[in-house]
Amino acid sequence: MSTPNKYQNHTHSYLALRKTVGWIGVLLPFVLLIGTHLLDNNSWESISHYYYSTMGRVFIGALCAVALFMFFYTGFDWRDDWAGNCAGVFAIGVAWFPTTKVGDIDTIGWIHYGCAASLFLTFAIFSLVLFTKTKDDDDSNRTPEKRSRDRIYKLCGWAIIFCVVSIPVYAKLWPDSEFEYTFWAETAALIAFGFSWLTKGGAILSDRNKH
């Protein structure tokens, strides 16, 4: 295999991994919801509470898979590396320190929520700051497709922030609501995260070949 072909294959593999992470984000809430409904005929108030369901191992496995990729993620510079490492640590924290099942939040539960909020914030930073960069920060490298992708990244990043911030606000304003708002807000945030990484992986608006 020639060197150019080897590097090209490595690039395609890396893009495929990015898309895989994106699909995990998009599909995870629905896999948990449908699987638990079919097996237990039950649902939970948040994605984190599915840790206690029959789909708990799927929840943990998905987070560990995302964490593993984040630990090995590389981008333009050290900021991408640090963000990836932080995301990996936070994802492990969400998986290994479960939310409090019932009653008042205990210490492990607070660690879980801290890791979850930090993980979503890191995902937002990826979308709003890191994914919108160009090589050498040269705007001339920004193709029409890249400009369109940047709009998607920014939309996804702000959507993640809005969803995360709205959860405690909703709980404060409607403490007795039976609507599972936390689950659906987290679902929307994960879908935004997934679309951002699918776009980064070349599944959406990839650059046309230049001659």
C-alpha cells in the first residue's frame, strides 16, 4: 500500500469514527426509551435514570465508547486534545457515578450531575469554538460548504446550552409537572451533539473535491 493511500484510509477511518460518535448521540435516547418500554413497559424521568433500567448496560457502554474515542481524539491543536480528554473524563464520570435513584440527591448524585453538565458544556464548546476553526485560522480556507457547516455547528452548540440551562429552570417553575421534561431536553441536546459530530465526520455538507 502506498503512503498516500495509507493516509487516505486513516482519514476515512477517523471520519467514520466521528460519524459513529454522532450516531451514538442521536440514537441513544431512543434505544433506551424503546428498549425499556418493550422489556419493562416503563420509562424514566431522565436519560441518566436509565442506568437503573434493563438497558443500563447499554447506557454505560455507550458512554464508555464515547469516552474512549474522546481520549484519542485529535484536532487542530492542543485545545482540541484537552477538550477531548475532558469530555472523556466527564463521560466516564457520568457512567461510573450514577444519579440518585429516588429521594434527595446524594454525594454520588451531585458528582453525576456535575459530570453531566460539564460533558454537555464541553460538547457545546466543540461545536461553537473548535469545529468552526479553519487551518491556521485562515478565513480563505473556508469553503461554501464549510460556512454552511459552521452554521450547523453554532446552531447545535447553542441548542445544547439552551437544553441544559432549561432543565433546572423548568424544574423550578413547574416542580409538580408530570411531563418528563428532563429526558426530552437531554434527548434534544444529544441529538444536537450527534448532528454536530455527524457534520464533522463528513456525513453532512462535506467539501466537494477541488481540482
